[in-house]
Amino acid sequence: MLQFRRIVVCTAGMLAVIAPVYAGKLAIVIDDFGYRPQTENQVLALPSAISVAVLPNAPHAREMATKAHNNGHEVLIHLPMAPLSKQPLEKDTLRPDMSSAEIERIVREAVDDVPYAVGLNNHMGSAMTSSLFGMQKVMQALSHYNLYFLDSMTIGNSQSMRAASGTSVKVIKRRVFLDDTQREADIRAQFTRAVELARRNGSAIAIGHPHPTTVRVLQQMVYNLPSDITLVRPSDLLNEPQIDTSTPNTKPPKTSTPDAPRNPFRGVKLCKPKQKTEPVYATRFFSVLSESISQSTLVQYFQHQWQGWNRQK
């Protein structure tokens, strides 16, 4: 009996040591930093393992990136990339048809505008990330700065992992969007889903935004994580196994062209000529033509002039 109790105690001790190794890792990134310092400061008051992604052209980009770093948060560049949908684009939005030099310039300026950044993720970007040629140019640019790429997965067939092949850039993927809606119940459900995915797969990355409702949910839930879930930074997951489920997309990017001029006759019913049921012979054609000429005003005028001249003679 004593030996059995010893075995139980030893087993429990081993499990206590092993359990943290196999605990699920959950990373949370809050996008769109740099526009709303008041709400963003509430995010920075949360555990330092929560990371922030800063828009490089936002008015408070440098301020919030610096403050986040000083508070121990990991900083990413939240770089605008072209979506498939037509909508107004932010300054320096990456497009697939851009040259390598233009993409390198934008990335270089973004690195300057967002100090302390160790990674980069895409803002929108379904058109850009689904272009292999476009993303290859992005990965080449990132390789100069030792930045990892967090794919926000705004499209299922993202080419980011395929494009990073052969470069030094490491790619990780978002699994859950926390706040597609602003209802607290929905955000709670998404947070719970992220926890379940982390438990099932070993890790998961959730992305949210600095909305008041999102902040309220995080304030309540990050302090009550299950014991088998550990809050980590995205960079802690760079060596986690990643599965590339994309299919090759090697079509060259389309260059932007101006809209074609509107056809003013579109929708107008065309008048079709009536079909002749009998052939028209050459003799008939010249006969009709002769009659038309002889009856014209000009010919009749000259005929009258000729008749008057003959009478005068």
C-alpha cells in the first residue's frame, strides 16, 4: 500500500512538472494602434504579454510604439496592404504591382516610424497576400530588418509562407479574430474559441482591436485564463510548427489601369435594317439613281436656265 502511494505521489509530481511543457500557448495582438491613445493606454495596462501592432502613418504611431515597448509589450508594424474589395486605401498601401524598390522604401519608412518593432503584420491585404509575386518582394524587404511576419489571414489562400521560403523571414498565422462584431458576447465567444484552439493545437494567435468593448472583455478574461493556458508573445511561437494550406498562385499581378470610358449607347436597342426579299439588279439601281438625280432641285434649276437661254436665242 505504501509503495502504491509512493507511485501515485511520484506520478502526480511528474505530471506537475510535465504539464506546463504541454500547456497551450495563447498570443494576443491588438491592431490599429496609433489613432486612439486613450483606449490604447488601457490595452497597455493589460499584461505585458499582450502585443500591439502600430499603423506607421498614424498620428500617434511613434508615441504609442515607444510607450508599449517601455511597458514591456512586443511591438509590430501594422502595414496596410491592398484588399480585393474596392475601398479608399491608406497612404503607402502595398500593392502587388509595386516594384521591389517601392516596397523596400515603404517598409524602410515604416521601420523608422514604428520604433522597437520586431515583427510586421498586414492591415487588410487580401489582394496583396494572395499574390505570390507581391509577397516575395515583401519578404525580401523584411529580410533586411530581421522582422518576422504575422499573417493576419484576411484571405484563406495567402501566399506568405510560400513567399518566405528561401528567406530568413519566419511566418506565423492568426487563428482567431476577436472582434468581428462589437457585441461583448461575441467577443467572449471568440476569446473562448482561441483558448480551445491553443489547448487543442498547442498554440494559437488571436487578433483584436482597441475598441472599448474588446478592452472590457480582455480586462475580464486575460486574468482568468485556464491553468493549462499560457499567455505568450507572438515571437515565442516562431519555432512552433506551421502548416501551409495555400495553393500556388503564380499569376503575375495586374497593373492598375484607368476605368474604361462609359459607352453612352449601352442598353440602347439598335435599329436593324429590313432584309430585302428580292434581289436588286444593277439596271434597276442605275434607273432609280438616274430618276433621283433628274428630280433633284439643282438639276431642275439648270434645266430651267438652259430652257430660258434657248428661248432668248
